[in-house]
Amino acid sequence: MTDNAAQRALRTMDLIPYILENPGVSTSNLAMKFSVTQKQIERDLQLIFLCGLPGYTPYELIDLTFEDGIVSIIEPQVLTRPRNFSSNEMVVIKIGLEILREINVDEPAKLDKINTLLQKINKNLDQEAVVLANPIISSPYYSVINSAISQRRQIKIEYQTVSTDQFSTRVITPYAINMLNGNMYLSAYDVDRRAERVFKIDLISKCEIGDQTDMDIIKTAQSELMVELMVDEKSARFIERNTSIVTKKELTAEGFKVVLKVSNFDWICRAILSFAPHIRVISPPSLSKLVDERIKDLQESYSITRKIGVS
């Protein structure tokens, strides 16, 4: 991924205080921390050698070492503390905390921590700079879903599938609500399909609370399979859709290297094919083989259909 000058400058200002707090950190760990490649981190470190205070003699330049992949700051000049949040960043953080407060309304321990952070933000932010709609979460079913999660109950929903533009009735056991890019997502166990699913809350048209269930039994019954994929940056929305089952994400020169925890190969195989050719299976080999077989079947079906059409 190519950075512009502003992005590199901001990352550099964040790099120096972080290295000071973590002396002897490796370039690979820095790359993971700042979501860039190791080569980009090395270029940033080389750039730091040329930065410093006016005068720009060896006495005013930032001094550091990075040998054998290990980085240490010798003379940081004035960059000893992390930079302050901008006003725009403060607004985003405040809105995020307000959303988290609504999501965790039934969890007092989390609410205390969120309210403490909000008080700190409000001290440094113009109160008139942010006008929040009340409530932030607009779905009429949010309270029902939240109650079902806290009471460990199933819910019966009517859901609009984006790909087919059709409505289907699902019986699910919800267990987490996540916010990503301004959208609310519900992570749940689909009882009929016996698999984990993610639903966009705005696409739920009906929602009724159902019977009580044991989440521990459901999670134990699920066969947790670890899958490693290489996802092209053009298909980053695949990661967004499945954020609840992504356990690790690393940006590389080829794209995003992600590890997912899935309940069955059939679902993940179909998901990979829907984003073809922008997703490649790294492991396990059995999933890679399954995807290859599905591709061959599709190609053969298309070939037969085409021959029938020609004749």
C-alpha cells in the first residue's frame, strides 16, 4: 500500500515515542503495530535519520539504531511524547464511546470505564463541536437483541439478504453486537444452519424474542476451524463483513493476511468463491482443495450450459 507524505510524517511522529516506550522492539513488531509492511517501517526509520531541529547538524538530528531488525532510539530530540489527538479525532472517539455506551447499557462495569473516558474527552473538547442524535442506534430492534444477549435467549428474525434481495426467516442465538464503518452488525449462531453468521442489523425487518438457550453448549457444539487467507485490498469488505470471526489481521505486500475461526468449510468456501479471484487460501490444505474442486465443478457446469446453448 502506497503512503502519501502526510501519512508517513504522522506515522513517524508516532513511531519515535512508541520505540522509546518499547526499547529493543523489532521491525516486524513495528510493522504489525502500525499495519504496514516491514519494508515501509525500514524506509520510515531511514527517513528519521534526516529529521531533527533547525540547524540540522549531527547534534540536532534524531539518532537511532536498527541492527538485525532491532530498533532503539538514542536521541529523540523533542519527540518524546505521543502526539495529541486532532479535533476531528476527538469527535470520532466521542461518538464511538457514545455508541459503546448504548451497546453496553446492561453491563455496569463496562459503562463505568466508558463514562470515565468520556469525561476525559469532554474536558478537552468543545461541547458545542458535537451534536449527537438521541439515540445514536436507530434500529427499533436493538433493545430486543440486547435483551436476548443478556438473557441468553434465541430470537426469530426476518432478514433481507443483500445478494438475492429476498427475505428469510431465521432462528438465531445472538451473542455480540459490533460497530464497523458506521454500521451495526450482529454476531449470532444460526440454529437451522448450525453455523455462525453475521447479520447487518439495519436489514432485520422483524424481531421476536424466543426461548432461553445455553450459549456454552452451542459454542462447544461448534467445530472451530482455523482458516488462513490472503485477501486482496480490493476485497477488504470481506474482512468487514466477517470481523467477528477474524482473530488476526496483518497487512503485507500482497494484501491482508487474515486468520478466521469458522464453524464449517462449506460456508467459508462459498464466501471465498463469491470474492474470487481476490481471496487465496493459505491453510488448511483441505480447504484449498475444496475450493479448487468447487471451481472445477463450476467451470464444468458453465461448459455444459454453453454447449447446450450453442447447439
